[in-house]
Amino acid sequence: HLLKVTDTSDQTACEWVRLPVFQQHTHFGVMVLCLHDKISIPIEWIRSEVSRLMINAIITEELREQGDRLQTRLEMSATHNERLVRLAERDELTGLFNRRGFFHRAPSWAAAQNDSNMVALFIDLDNFKIINDTHGHAEGDRALVEAATLIASVFRSEDIVCRLGGDEFVVLTCITDQKYLTNIRNRLSTAFNRYSEMSGKPYNLYCSLGSYVFS
């Protein structure tokens, strides 16, 4: 679309060229060129190049926005998946690994220990049924949570601490020296005794411990 305009200040003529900017069947707008002098470059070539640059910029920005949206969705999906894994592998009451989490993680944990001696510790709460029968299941649940906290506090963060079910717990850990098992027994006994003395509960928490050493 050509439009010739005369500038009244100096009586010079100027040609304004309005060209559509489009790609295939998509229209992006128009550009207007003011041609004071005759140019040797074809106007259609100018339109084509400007259209290409503008469209490339638009596409680049759209791709960046889509990439940002995709990254956000991936992060949300990863967070959601982590929550699902946690729900699937963690005991809802105590927050420790459940049976599924234990058997899922134990093989890779054991393989990572190389030639270290390992020990599976089996822990039962003593007289837990009496707590449930005498003080109710809600108080029994609170006792389980306290016991799980006491047990977990004795071990390292890399150890696998699991509630198998009911008042049964199992722990996988490495033996660092010959006195390790004795130290574990003493620390568990101390933790449970201190809790029973200071909790103010009408019952005491105690546990029994069995162990199996393997390599």
C-alpha cells in the first residue's frame, strides 16, 4: 500500500509504504516505511526480512515462556512425586519407614556398605498391649510416636529405621567397632528410662532388642 505525502515546509514529496507482517496465514501487524529517496533494495525484500526477524523474536519469546511453564510443571511434578513416594514408604503415624519402604530401600542400602559388617536390630515395645487396654488406643498411638522418636534418636541419619507394624521396629545399621552393639543397647535403655522418668505418664516405656550381624 503506497501513499505519497507532500511536506509543505519544503515542498518535498515523501512516500509512505505500509506493509503487512505475516507468516503463512498468521498476521502479526503492519510496518510503515518512509522513503525519502529512491532505494535500490526491493521493498518486498525489506518486508520479508523484517517479518522474519520479528517472527523469530516472537517465536523465541513464546518458546522461552513455554520452557518456563514446562520447568514449573516439572518442578511441581517432582514435588508431587516426592510426596507420593513419602506417602507410600513412610508410616503415617510415626514418620519412620514402613514395611514397604524398608524392603524397597534395604537392598540398595546394603549394597552401598561394601564389605562393612551390618546388623539388623529388631525392637519390640514391652507391655504395649497393657497401654492400649488401660489407657485407650489414642494414648497407645502417642506412645508409639514417642517410642519411634526415641529409637530414631539413637541411630544415624543414614541408617534405615522402620516400623514394621504394631509395636515392632527394625533398624539396619553398620557396626563401627566391637562395642557398637553394646553401646546401642545402652543408649536405647538410657533413652527409654529417661523418658519414663520425665514424661509424667501413668505408664513406662521399655523395649526389648534382638540383633543379627551379617556382611
